[in-house]
Amino acid sequence: MRMLTVAAILALSFTGSAIAETTFASRNSVDLVRVLPAPPAEQSDAQKVDLQAVLDAQTRRSAEQAAAAQKESDLTVFQFASVLGQQFNPEKLPKTAVFFSHVYDDCIDILGSAKDRWKRPRPFVNNAEIQPAGERPKSASYPSGNSLLGYTYAIILAEMLPEKHDEIFSKGVDIGDARVIAGVHYPSDVAAGRLAAVEIASALARSPLYKGEFEEARAELRTLLRQ
């Protein structure tokens, strides 16, 4: 019994180490507070322009656009199935799913430092005229996490599939823009998310662990798309 207990402990220790090793980049390697400009100050002209852009987007949005914006709130890489086809799903791409789950975790961790630093209120908090399409996120507004993730995914997918570069980046941009249409982010939040994505993607690519998982995911994805 004692031998089984020791074996179990060793197994758990090994599993914990393996999980820890899935970190490609962290707040220590990407300091968004240093990289990003501060969001527009309250009552500034820039803030007024930002707010008006959200109000204008709300005025123009159709019911179809509102519904599409709600769908874009999903934070997984498999939103890109609209570009890559319905076969682009976690069931058919298990290695790709695991790889992008690690990218997601790193992005969310790094994003948190900037959210905590500026604590910018959401547009609908600052102005009661703004009625979001769907959810009312409770997290800080700056920078946009959806924009950051969508653009990071686009950078990585475009490297995997350069022949689909334009379609992939168009989708990455749409993911961020949808957050303004939905009334849950300012344009400056979205722009900051994309700038953060470039920094994060660069840091991820420097990780040997990232490079190994990237190559496995790319091979799996390209094999599927050739079928």
C-alpha cells in the first residue's frame, strides 16, 4: 500500500510539472502596462470621441449585426471556422485545441495586468444610452480581451496557413470590431488589444515549448485541410 501511495504522489508531481511547462509567456515576459499607451482620460476630448463612436455604432447596428456581435463574444480559436471551414473544430483537431488553450491561458494572464492597472469602465457604465447587444461584462474595458485574442489567433493561424492570410486577418479584425458594435468596448480598447496581440505573439514565438506545440498543431491542421 505504501508503495502505491508513493507512486501516486510521484505521478501527481509529474503531472503538475507537465502542466506548469505549458506556459509559453507570462506577465514577466510581456509587460502590457509598459507597452500600451494609457486609455483616454475621463472627460478628455479623446474620451468623448471614443464614446461617440460607440453611440454611432449602436445607432447603425441592425438586428443581424447585433446577433453576429453576440456570437463573436466566444473567446475560442474555433471562431475561425467561418474562414477555415466547419472541419476546423476541437474534435477533429485535438492537438490544435490543446495548443490554443495554452495560448489562451497565457493571453488572459498577461491581459490581467493591464486590466488591473487602468480599470477603465465599460462604455455602458459611463453612458446609460448605450445598451449592449447581449452580455454586460464586469471586467475592465481596456484593453479588449476579445480583440487581443482574436488578433493573436490570427497572427498564429496566418503563420500556419499563409495562403489564407487575408481571410484570417479579416476575421481577427472583425472579432475586435464586433465588441464596439455590441457596445461593450471603445475603439481604443480594440486598438490596444491588437497592439498587445503583436507583443504577445512575439513573446510566444520565443518559447521552445511554444515552437514544439506550434509545429504539431500546424501539421495536424494542414493534414486536415488537405482532406
